[in-house]
Amino acid sequence: MAQQEKMKDVLKAFSGKKALVIGDVMTDEYVFGRVDRISPEAPVPVVNIIKRESRPGGAANVAVNLKALGAHAVLCSVTGDDMRGHEFMEMLRAREIGSSGMLLSSERSTTVKTRIIGNNHQLLRIDDEIANDLSELTRKLFTAHCIETIKRENPDVIIFEDYDKGVISKSLIDAVTTEAITKNIPVTVDPKFRNFGNYSNVSLFKPNFGELLAGTGTKINKRDTIALQQVAHEFMQGKNISLMMITLSDAGVFITDGTKGEIIAAHVRDISDVSGAGDTVISVASLSLACGLSPKQVAMLANLAGGLVCEEIGVVPVNAIRFAEEASKLIE
């Protein structure tokens, strides 16, 4: 009963938390249409457009998820000082996401991912981006800006959302984690390949299974708990990583403190689109960690939320009402 009451309190406590998200941002653009025929010019479907829609993506989608769960989200990133960049900033304001940590740079163009959806199926994705590392000057400016934002906002948790687009660097990671330690702020990480081995002194490290294999150079079965534990333990050693959570798609998630771990099975879902599920997982895991939940509770809630968004088409935040309803069933 005590655990049940604590879990219910945590779902309400999400709304009292402030999270700072640092990472690569982009605009997710959707072109929805109907397909009735194949083009006479090439063997491709002809999409008759019904509507267009733009949403904040990448690290911004983490902020959108946090906001949907009732938390206050502040975003730190670098985007282009261009038309798309200003449109992106307007999207943040419309969603009441804190943008004081944003930098607009003439050195960058704003990343846009355009998805063509026909008859409720993604037919094509077009990426328009610059994924190079920030210049030395912009990197130093952004690092200082992040530290100033942390001091000003005093968040309950800091989230690194890495999409390998060049915004995150080892020097930024080191500066932020050092500042977080002095303020006793937990740091969580959703990594990609470029900086995979550069994270240390963090509270939660959350790769997916493919990223784990690429980042550690290993080949194991995702349902082999013993092998997962061994790989996680070896990676966590010497990096001062408190928890590691590996998302395993249809097999669920694996959570470990470095000495013992377990797989939390996936919920049976009618999967429509896995886009953005990792953003939802790290959002819920980070808030759960900030609320003081146990590793198993963190994994259970994050696993549930990730499954829920996979039922939707496109990158969308978790539905807070449905999430709360299904979370309560986990502890009944």
C-alpha cells in the first residue's frame, strides 16, 4: 500500500518539477495526404496533400513531453538565425516552453525533417540539416550560456538529449555535469554515437539497444539479461554512472544500477510509429528520478509512456491523462 500511495503522489508531483533540456533541436514537418494512384512518371505513390503541420522536434520534443506531463521545461540549444529558426522559436512560445537557453546562430541552419504521410503510413522522410560540430567560438559561448541558465533556473533535473547534430560536445558535458554536482542536480542522458563514451558523473544513461551495441562494440541478444548486465557494468565502471536503462523495443527496457538489473517487459501495443518514443522515455524517466522513485519504478513508468506514444502517428507527446490512468493500473 505504501508503494502504491507513493506512486500516485509521484504522478501528481511531476507538475511541480522543473527540467532543463540540453541538446539538438529541429522542426518536425508533416505533410499528410491521400494516396489513390501510382505516378505515371516513376513507380512511386502520388500523395494528394490534405494538410501540413510543423512540430518542435529533437530535444524540443523532450521539452514538449515534459510540458504535457505538467512539468516546467527550459530548453538549451543552438539553431539557425534564419526564417525556420524564428518559426521554431515561435513554436516554443506557443507551447509555453522556456527558451531562455536558446541561441540563434548565423553559422547554422535550422534542421528540418519533413515526413510525407500517405493513408496513415510514412512514405518518405527528407532531412535538411547541418550536423557539423559547433565552431569553437559558438561552442564556448553556448557552454557559458548553459551554465548561466542552470544557475538562473535551478532545475530539478538536467537532461542531455543528443541527436548527433553537433550541439553537444565533451567540453559542454564536462562543464554541465560539474555544475550539476555542485548543486546536487541529477543529470540524465539520451545518447547517440558521437559522444557515447564522453558522459560520466551522470544519474541515468539511457541508450537504445542499437546504440549500446555500436557504442560498446559488442554483439549480444537483447533478451539475454546476463549479457546486458555484463556490458552495462563494464561501461558504467569508472564513469560514475548511477543507473543505466537500455530500451529494447518490443522486449521492453533493461534497468541496472551496475550490480543487478532486470528487464521490464513491453506492453502489448498496436504500434503505428516509433518516432519520438525515446524522447518520451527519457522525459518520464527523468521526472520519475527527480521525484525519488526506485530504479524499477523509473523503468516501469518510462516503459509505459514509450509504448503509449508508439500508438500515434508522428512525433507526439505522451497523453498525460491516459498515462496516469494506465500508470495507476500498474500499481493496483
